[in-house]
Amino acid sequence: MKKFLFSILLLSAYFADAQTKVGGMVTDETGEPVAFANILFKNSTEGTITNDDGRFYMESDMTHDTLVVSFIGFAELEILLTSKVNYDMKIVLKEATEQLKEVVLIAGKQPKKNNPAVDILRKIWEKKRRNGLRMFEQYKYDKYEKVEFDLNTIDSSVMKSKIFKGLEFVFQDLDTSRITGKTYLPIFLNEKFSKVYGDNLLNEEKEDILGSKNSGFENNQALTAFIQDMYAEYDVYNNYIEFYDKSFTSPLSRTGVDVYNYALRDSAFIDNKWCYNIVYYPRRKNELTFKGDFWVNDSTYAIKNINLQVTKSANLNWVKEFYIEQDFEVVNDSVFLLRRDYMLTDFSFRKKEESRGIYGKRTTVYDNHMFDIPKPKSFYRAESNPFDPLVMNRDSTFWENSRLETLNKDEKGVYQLLDTLKTVPKFKSYYNLISILGSGYVEVDKWNIDIGDVYSVFGYNDAEGVRLRAGARTYFGQNDPWRLEGYMAYGFKDNRVKHGISGKWLVDQKTRLIFSGGHRRDVEQLGLSLTSTNDVLGRSVASSSVLTVGSNNRLTNIDLSTFSMEMEPVTNFRIRFGSSFRTLSSALPDAFSLDYIDADSPTGISSEIKQFDISTLLIYTPGKRVIGYGVERYDINDDYSTLLLNYTRGLDGFLQSDFNYSKIQFSYSQPWQLGGFGRLLSTVEVGKTFGEVPLGLLNVIPGNQTLFSLYNAFPNLDFYEFVTDTYTSVHLEHNFNGRLFSRIPFLRKLNLREIVGLRGVWGELSNENIALSSPTNIPLQAPSDKIYYEYSVGVGNIFKIFRIDFNFRGNYLDAPNARPFAVTGSFGFSF
């Protein structure tokens, strides 16, 4: 993440303290940890339960002198607290010698039937659609949000390390988390104030951001996108809650009784409302579940307070702790509204107790609700601009009046410290280094350009041999109305210079009218997509893959010029009109030929295709969310569907273009969150070409001779093994997110994830097109006799970063050099 990953490790904080803090570990008499034991301040409703390792931490703004610890089958234990802060407590529970007359705090395996907690849960299911904002036709409220990042587990070794030499002043004061009890250093703060409008009849909602403030990252759109994606909105009443691309079962879910143990722990008046307290914890390990408790009203069965903590055994990477706390406000006898939402994530490479990491904290406060004030539908369709300079540069008076929760001392210190750090040369050096690693670009602020990207410098293929590339782009700010970008490359085998250049200009912000154009001369592995490439800057993995299966010698010289006009008349609906002129020829003619019959050629055969096309592209992405208003914007979610319709018309004669044809293509991609069963990604694509065209303009079924797992490609097909002018393809890939492996004892702790895939394609190739390309030196065939299909079984999350897929060819096994089995893999960081 540009200007972020390292910057969040180097900023400062001030001290704040709670009245009573306790933390430690609960074990039995043999020293074994007691998971999910109940911890409670005596004569209060403040409590928690131990984690999988028997550890706990809890703090209170009140002063308490006694701690109560209990677990079913053990004698209840009361411990006197000798001071306000009691860390590293070693609590040993003894086995109960007699049945307790009354169980107030309870844990262990709970029944599904004749359980008062489950009876209350069923009442919540009945009432949940009649609570909160859903009770009104329209609503409006103020929303204040602050996001903070902290460096945690600060000790003397960190303070004395060489990396902080000369920056010791950042450790002037430290604070302690009320959730984990760890020392932390606040280093980044983002604030946002907005007004939210909604209409339950129209099923519309709109958020107008009136103010936004970042501590030192005002110009970092990538960071803002990361924050919004990571801390997306959620509703605890939903059956599943999505975080980090994973679906967690909500404790209020209708399927919760199969996933959680529930126990009625207590009852009390809260804000003059009688409420029940229910504890919940997972029935099994390694599932995407929470543990915690909630208070629910006895008449409306609306949630008054709830906390959720992800168990350490959950199949989630890079997250050691994950905690949510929500408080609801009593508006009247029957209306409970969300008042405050607090979320804390402890990001760390390891889940061990002593490992260091970064806290990500979000606090959202809601207030000033108003109801049943209708607004026209056009009001909800009008977009506000969260990156308007006026919004980004609000004065201190605005923030003093708009904050629904005041900043504490350490949060105020973040702003103060960054101003100081910007003047420290060593900090600037660290800042620039991590900026390069995160974005891939070297920033040259003096010239307003970025050099890169650095990850595309090296490449290799059979035509070019070793290849080096260097590029640059203009960058004045995150909302630039225009941008130029280009690169140059050189192949040491063919001794040729390649280049690409692109320009974009946002003419009108309201309709997002954009003019763009570019030119590219390079070597490319075509046939990785059923749609012809018009990208003048990008490069496929197969074009630079060092390791391939078989001979990867079907490469193409491409000389491409493009021009297009794009607009977005309705949110998430884009229309693009464009034209392109391309010249195609084989980069290795002895191994791969693009020859076709040409009556106008002296030899009757041509080896080069010249083609001018005009095209119309319609793209609809319902549910897609973006930020920014410049010529380039950032996506902040990936759970939206994509519908694409493309019509291309080839014109012969114009600019010496060779062929006259029409091509229509349609595709539909949809990710499906299937709750506890994981995530399914599906794609359907159909297309047809009208007219006679040679191999270079036909639709090649995407093969994959690399060792990388590529979605929408067939790993058991060679490049150009199947060629079509009419086709239908389907791709399905399902990630169970470890649901099956979590049931296998010896695999459970590895947190592996199961992935299955099914791919199929049917297509035809006319005799006329076969005859036109008959001089080529590769066989031309289409999967017309029967649907070609493959299936795969994969294992993901190996050492948290690797994935391996075992791919099987279902038919056409008698084809020459057919590959019945292939192994591919990939690597990357994901939660």
C-alpha cells in the first residue's frame, strides 16, 4: 500500500489509563489451559471468556476489587485484586466436588434443546426484521468514523533497535489496549464525518461525506481504498458477516445453534430496560466463528450490546486478534438503534502471544436520527464527492463541532507527531523505501512523475530471451484529471527495442467522459483471453514466464494503436466507443505461423495481418464501489458481478486493413458468498464471429502452458490447441476456506483451504476459416464434437501464501501431445 506499510510503524502516542485491568491465564490442576472459562468483575455485568489458550484480558473504567472465575465442572473461584493493574495472573481452577445449587456463569458443551438461551435466540430471529432502522419508511442520521493504526507489543528491544536510532522521541508515551493488554504506539489516524440518508421503500441509501481528515496521508488514495475495503459495513443480525473476503457465522444467525454453544449467564436492568445476558462460543475449532456475549431486551428482543471475538483457531491469516463491540441506544419502548461500533484487529505474521504486530482500530458513532422524511429517488442517485478539496481541508472548528466522540490524548498526538517526523531525514528515507515496495513506483516529486513499475523490470521468453523494461507515469495527485504513462523494453535475443505509451483525459466529472489513446509495439503471448487485447501497457504472465510446459514458442509481434471515448451515464454502467489498428506477425515464424491465403499477394500467402476495428463495449458492475474522482479510480470491493457486451466491426480497405467481419461477445462473472461453505466464482462467456478471418483474428480457447494457476484459462491445453469462431465457455471455482479440512484432526492445525474447479468450453470453426488459414503450421480444430472439460482439486493457504492445483483433462485425450494432467500453483498474501 503506497506510503503506508512502513509509515504506520513509526509515529507516536500519549498515555491514557483505565481504572481496573486484569490479564493472565486460566488452567486446571494439571496445567492444561481452560478455554472459554468465564471471567467477571464481581457484582457487575462486565465480563469476558478465555480464548483457546486459556488467556484473557479485561479492563473497566470502574474500580473493582474482586474477580470471579468459573467453568462448568470446576469450583467457582473468587480472587481479590490487590491493585488496579493485575497482569500475568496464573489462575488454577479445581474440580468441583459437589453440584452447584445455582449456575450463574456457565460454559462447556451446551444442549440445543431445552436451553433458555436458544429459546431467546429464536425470539431474536422472529423480531430482527422489525428492529432499528427497518421500522421506518425513511431515515437520516449523522455518522462519525475514526480509523487508527498502532504498532503493538512495544518493549525495550524495539526502542533500542537500530531502525529507531534518532527517532527515540516517538516512544515518549505509550498506551495499553483495553482488549489485549498490550503496549502500543498510535501511528496513523483517519477521521470522517458524513450524513446518511435511507429509504426502506425505495431500498436506497446514500452517504454524503462532509469532512475527511488523514494524519499525513492526504494524497494516498490507495490507503483510503484499503481502509474502506478492510472495514466494510456489516450487520450482526445477518446470518453471515463478511470480513477480509471471508464469511463468518453471526452468533445471531439462524444456523448459529449448529455452530455455537449458547448459555444464559445473567439478567439485569440496562438503561431502564430488563435484559438477558447470553454467552456464546464455537462448537468446533478452525471454523470462521466468534466467541463473546450479548445483552438482549426481554420484550422487543432487540440487541442492547454485543461483542464478538474471533477465536485463534479460526482459518484466518495475518490476524491474531479480531474484536467487535456494538452498543445500541434505546430510542423508545420499541426502537433500539446502533449507537457505537468499535472494531479492533491485531495484524501479525504469527499468532503467538509475544509476536509483534499492528493494531487496526475503527470506531463509528451514530447520532441525530430523524425519520419518515421522504426524498425523491433522484436524490439518492446523485453522487457526492468525498475527495473534494473542501471536504479534505475542513478547519478545526468544523471538527470540534462534528466529532460525535472526542479524540483522546494519544489520538491527538498522532497529528502532532507526523508534523515532526516529516522533518526527520531518516524517517523520509524509510518512508520512501516502503513506498516503493508497496506501490512498485519510485516517486520523483520534483518532476511530478513516478518511475516504474519496478516489478516489471525483468522478463524472459523464447523470442526475446532476457528482457529488461523501464517505465514512468505522471502523478500530480490521486485525483489527476489526466495521466500519461509509458515504458521501453529491450530483448537481448532478438535485439529489438519495444515500447508502449498511453494517455487518458477526464473531460467531464459528472458523466465521467474520458478520452484515451495509446500505441504499443511489443512481443505478446496472445490466446490467453477469448477477447482481443487493446491494452497498450500490460503484459500477460505467459509472455514473460521463465518456466513453461512444452514449447512456449507461439508468440506474436504486435503493433497496436488505440483510441476510445468512455462515459458512465449511470453509476456502474459504462459505455465505451473505440477504434484500433493492429499489425500482427509471428515472433518465431519457424515454430509458429500466422500465414493465411491472400489472393492479392504475389506468393498467394501473407504472413502479416493488418486490421482496423471499431468497437462498442457495455460494462455493468452492480454493487461495485470505488473512491476518487480523477481519471483513474480505485475499487474498494470485489464482491460485485460484471456483465460485459462487446461488439467489434472490422473494416477492410481502411488504412490498408485486410478483413471485413463482425464479432459479438458477452460475459457474466459473479462471485457468490455461500456463508460457511466458502466462496464460489463463476463466469459464463459466449461469442460469435461473422465473416472469414485468419488465425490471428479468431477466438483462441485460452490455454495455459505456464506453471501459474490462471482463472479463465485451461491449464491442460496448449496455446492455440483449440481455435473457434463460435464458442460458449463456463468456469467455476469454489474455495471452501478450510471447512472440510477443519474436520480432519491431523490437518486441522495447518489451516489449509480446499479449492475445486470445473471448466468447460464448446466451439465451432467454419470450413471457410480453416481454409483461409490453411498455410499455418499448427493444426486448427475446435471442440465441436463434444464439450471439452477439465476439473481440478487444489490446496490453498500452504504456509499462508502458496496454492497448488492438480488439474485433470476430462476428454479429447487422443489429441496429439494431449496433457491429461497438469500441476499449477500461485502465491500471494490473503486473509
